[in-house]
Amino acid sequence: NAGVMQNPRHLVRRRGQEARLRCSPMKGHSHVYWYRQLPEEGLKFMVYLQKENIIDESGMPKERFSAEFPKEGPSILRIQQVVRGDSAAYFCASSPPGSSYEQYFGPGTRLTVT
Amino acid sequence: GNSVTQMEGPVTLSEEAFLTINCTYTATGYPSLFWYVQYPGEGLQLLLKATKADDKGSNKGFEATYRKETTSFHLEKGSVQVSDSAVYFCALSDSNDFNKFYFGSGTKLNVKP
């Protein structure tokens, strides 16, 4: 059983460009979570999604950030008009139905904004 | 609110030394507590967990005891190996809001042969 997959692993964007980060959950998992890790800090919750639904987006910045988890395909975290402060590692986690307290993490995408 | 504080690193030890990484927490409900490990270039892996007070989580020689009276969940290992070199994260999931994990800032462990 493959683990949580994230791509790309490294992404470089210039200020003002868009960044798209993808996450494929583990097989059988229908819950996806996105976390951000700023340099020298712990992971901070951003958003929790189930298929075609955003359940909790209380950690998402109000502007420029959006997330989706379509019926088919990976979950996408989209950052529009990136700024240098968006440079961070973005981690995706997934959990099976009914077991949100056990989250399995992907390797992360390291976004660098130049 | 919920938060996790863990000791800053890096921690550098010689092989076979005793390891302690301190972790304390605040929580509004009844948290479950976790230790995750991140090896270079990889994602976070669950190392151990404890879901109620006085529970002891253990795995691969690591252990941590959920201490409600001191709000702590310190990670220990009696004899570290070079292969234990990694970043360790303490985390909690609160019963009032169990979909979110709250993480400490991570402690880097370097074990020298």
C-alpha cells in the first residue's frame, strides 16, 4: 500500500506566480489535511477536506489560498500570486473514515518563492 | 487554546547514550498525544501515541508517558543509535477538535558514532 504521495517535492516560483501542490491520499483514505511548516516552526493546520467538501478551513489564509479534493484525482492546494512569505514546506496527511486522529503524512512539498 | 512546546535542538548525543526530549502541552479538551519522526527527505512517520492519562506509548525502543498532572509527554530512549538521527515532533489532537493536529516546533537529534 503506497503511502501519501505529494508532488512536486520541490517547487520554485517567482513572486506573483501561482503554485499548485498535489496530494494523493493513501488507498482507502477519504480525508485529507494540509499543514504548513514555516522555517524553524512546527506544522500548522491549514485545511481539512473530504471528497468534494471542505470541512474545516480555519487555518487557511483568507486570501490567495484555496484547496479542493475532487471526486476523482488528487487534492490540490493552490496559492495565487505567491509572495516570499509563502516559502515553506507544505505537508499533506490522510486518514481513513472515522479515524481522524490517526493521520498519515506525505513527504511534503518545499515551496521557494524568489 | 491548544499548543505544544518542545525543547529546542539540535540535540547531539553519542551512540548508546540516553535520550530525553521534553514536550509539554496545553489543551482545552481531552487530548491524545503523539510523537512523529521525520527522517531526512521523508514525511512524518507516527512513532508512538497515547490517548489518555497515564498511558505509555512505545515503539522501536522509544517510549513516552502521558502525564496529565504535569501536562507532559516526554520522549525517552535508553540507548540511541546513529540511525535514530532525525527530527522529532510532539503533537496533540484535542477531543474538542480532533481533526486538527497541533505540533511542536520539532527537535533535531544528531547521534554520533
